Amino acid sequence: MLKNAQQSELMQLQPTILRFTQMLSAVLQLDAEVVDADLVRIAGTGPYSKFFGKKLNTSSRIFRYILETHREKVVVKSRTDPLCDGCSNKGTCRETAFLGVPIMAEDRCIGVISLVAFTEESRERIKENVQLFSDYIQHISQIVVAKVLASNNEHDDGLDEVFTSLIENMDQGVLVLDGNSRVKYGNQPALNNLNIEREELSRVEVNIQPLSFHNNELKGHQQHIISLGERQELVVGQFHDARGHQLFLMAFHQPNKSFAINEPQPQFTSVIGECKKMRQLKTLISRIASSPSSVLINGESGTGKEVIAHAVHNLSTRSDKPFIAINCAAIPDQLLESELFGYVKGAFTGASNKGKTGLIQAANKGTLFLDEIGDMSMTLQAKLLRVLEEREVMPIGSNTSIPIDIRIVSATNRNFAEMIASNKFREDLYYRLNVIPIHLPPLKEREGDVELLVQFFLDIHTRKIGVSYPGIATEAMARLNAYHWPGNVRELSNLIEYLVNVVPEGDTIDVDLLPPYFEQAKVEHQVESINADECAMSLEEMEKIRIEEAINRLSNRKLVADELGIGIATLYRKIKKYGLSVNSH
């Protein structure tokens, strides 16, 4: 029941390839697509994030060329390349540039990975970095190929029986999705959470979407909207891959329950940073945590506003009560209202026949975190203001108000002064929310914190993925410190998870694994033992000289790698990169 026959080697690892493609797209800032040797879409981002498992019916000429010739193909001026002639999609093609690289397993081409531009800006990025991007993708794709080859040797007898028995006896809700993201099976706890019968689950169309694609890095439980025909439910869960299928594992505590979603955490465990601004922030949080007053956290996207909200809650007298978070920007307005306020039986078409407890009521005695509050509609703003003024909530369809005692912590990256002036946000609600303002600085202003965060995320992601801790080379760390981090802490976390996935086992994360745009990062690196002329040399030039000197002196490559503090695989890559000759024993 849980296995699809006749799948390609890449499709058998589709969830893994999909995560790899999403991360590659994020770090290179271009859309990406992967197809197998049969021109079946395995993964993709942007316009190519749909119809996985379907064979391409347009734009396949270039892919066929790459599959047949085993050669990369670059198009930096769309619709003018000879391969575009005769394409049925030529007149409406929105692609401005294309870079496709064959995925080679020994002497076989098992698929193609491509980078695609849709704007002039991204076209220029491909045009100016063709060789850099090509070398990088080829290097990373070989790591994926290694996983493909390893999976071919795994024994999988009895997988269906084992998984069916395991899932049916789990206490948490589990949905099983096939390679096309269709729900094929759900255990009883999942059916209970969704308030649906097993027979009905097989009849309705089920769709699962994360609330925010900027936060879909699969880092543990996240909020998802599950559409069951015309009905929608907000469910906390996470995806895991299982040999061509995905398992959606639901959290034990769901947001419509009247108890805590998150376990209390020790104070400041997740607030990483020792720069002056972060120390001041921690002091402020310690002082205001026990107050019942509303808190408004302002900061750029990706700075970690929810982490600060958790810290406020965990240090408060409400720490043993619910902490419930909701993203106001990611949820459709009608669904957001029913999630916040709840509803009674028969309140509207499609409503659960059991009614629903709203998040405001579920957060009673605890903390309600409203992320991206600036995106809330004016109608809901008025209703939220009444809750704050009256300290009571009225579910949709009810005539009875319910007293509540909650602390509101909200967050935004919007400019409220401009929004209030343009009548997009209520001034009276703003003053209710902004009793205690907290400003979270961007990562580029947090001097010295990048290294602390790198070590923190290395620990988190290696534990989650189940691989050994790789460590990071000094030069790679220097480039991370020099980078300007427009995506802030979230971008750093994404990058570290990506690097943990692609670094060879037992190796060190070195500069050759960093995305190409780190080549432009200005790195200041002081070496005490070099003179003023040597100071003008680049880090790469110094590295080449050091490796060459060690090779000539030690001869044995294993000894060279040990002395340099890098893995043998990294040494081989650098020998090839710098064109060094080696006469080893």
C-alpha cells in the first residue's frame, strides 16, 4: 500500500531531492528544477513547485539535449537558442536564462538539475556566474548521487507491513502521502485531529500547505493548513520522507486544544548572542517578563522575533501555561478569524459539527503570540481591540462572551507610522499592543554573534539529520562573518542546514562548499607570520601555498590532510582546484 513500483532512482528519493532543491534555490537566489532520465519532474521551486511525478510536456527540448549528450547547457538569451526552435512554449516562455547540468552516476545520466531566471536581474546573475554556478552544482550533485547509489543497495523487504503496523499503533496522528503529495492513509489519532471518518478521508481531496514558504525548512513542528474538500484545519506537524512517500507527523498538542503547544524552555537557551545589543535585549526581557503588559517586537524578517516571544513567555509567571503562536500574514482572513475566535456548531458552512475552540481562548492564562500583526485586516483589528479592552472573547455564531486572561506578544517588520497614516492599521490598537516595545537588531549589526549562531545551528541540524558534527574551517567562518546576511538569522540557519546535508561524512565545512556569492564577501584575515607583501595575497593564494608546501614536505596525502586539519576528501578537491601536482607514497 505504501510503495510505488517502477520509480526512477531520483523519484525514490523525491522528498530528499525536493529539500535539496529548495535549499539550493534559496542559497543561489534562483529557481531550480530537477527531472529524471524519463523527463519526470522530481522537484522544483517557484513555477516548478507543482506536478511532481508528472512528465514534462513543454520545454523538454533542452532537457533531452542534456540527457542525450551528457553535457551542460546554458541559455542566457531566451527564445534565441537553436534548441528553442519549434518549442510549442516559445511564444509564451517567461524564462530569461537557463543553466542545466547533467546528474551523472558513473557513466549514466540519471537526470538534470537546472537553474532558471525569470527576471533581468536573475538573468544577469546566471550570465555573470555561469562557470561558478556550473562547477558548484556539479560538485554538490555528486553528493546527491552518492545517496542515490547508497539507496540502491538498501534492503527494503517488508517495508509496507512494517510501516503500516508502526503507523497504526502510534499515539500521534500520521498521514501518509504518495509521491504526488496525495494523502493515501491516516491513522486513528490523525482522523480524530481532523474530525473526519476513514471512509470520508478516502473520498475528499486533501491538501497540506505550510503557513509560510520562508519557514518551511522542516525544522521540527510547524503550522500547516490542511484542506479537506471545502473545510480547512490548522494543524501543527512536520514531514518525514519514507522511501518515495512522505509522512506528515502531527504534534500531540494542536492549536485548537486548551493546553500548551510548547513545553517551557530554560531561560534564554534559544536566544543566542553576546554582542552589546543582544545583552541589552536580554536585560530588558528579564525586567519586563513578569509584567502582564502587551509587548510589540519590531525587527527585520528572519531576525528571530518568535524566539524573543518565547523568551518573554518562559521567563514570566505564565511559563507553565500555554504559549500559542499564529502567523497573521500566512493565514487567509476568514480562516484567521475562526482560528483566533473559534466557533460554535453550525456557525457557518463547512464548520466542524463539534465546534472549535479559538486560539485566544486556548491561550487563557498564557501567552498569545501574533506574528506579522501588521498584516491583519482592519475588520479583525477591531475585533482584537475589543478582546483587549473587554478581556473576553465571543466565538463566531455565539451570543455568549467568554472571559479570558492572556498576554499578547506581537511582532512585525512593518512601519506602523506609515500604516496608521494611510489608514491600514488602527491607531488605538497600536497603542494597546505597543505598551512595551522591543527592537530586535539585524544580524549584520550583531558583531561577534555569527560564530555563536553557526555553532548553535550546527548542533541543532546535525542532531536532527542524524549525522556527525562536521566543524567548520577558519576561512569558511571568516567569510560567514564578512557576509551581510540580508535574510538575517533565518538565512544563516538555512545555510547551515544546507551545509550539514552536503558536507561529506567526516569532513569539514570548507569554503568550496559555500554558495558562490560568498566569493564576493570581503574577508579580513590577519596572519602574524607573513610580511607586508604577503598581506596583499588573497586567502586562496595563501591556502594554495600552504597546501603545496605541506605536500612537498610530507608527500603522504593523509599526513597532509591531518596537518592542515581538513578531511582527505577536501584535500583532494583543493588539489584539483589549485592544479597541484602530487607525488605521494
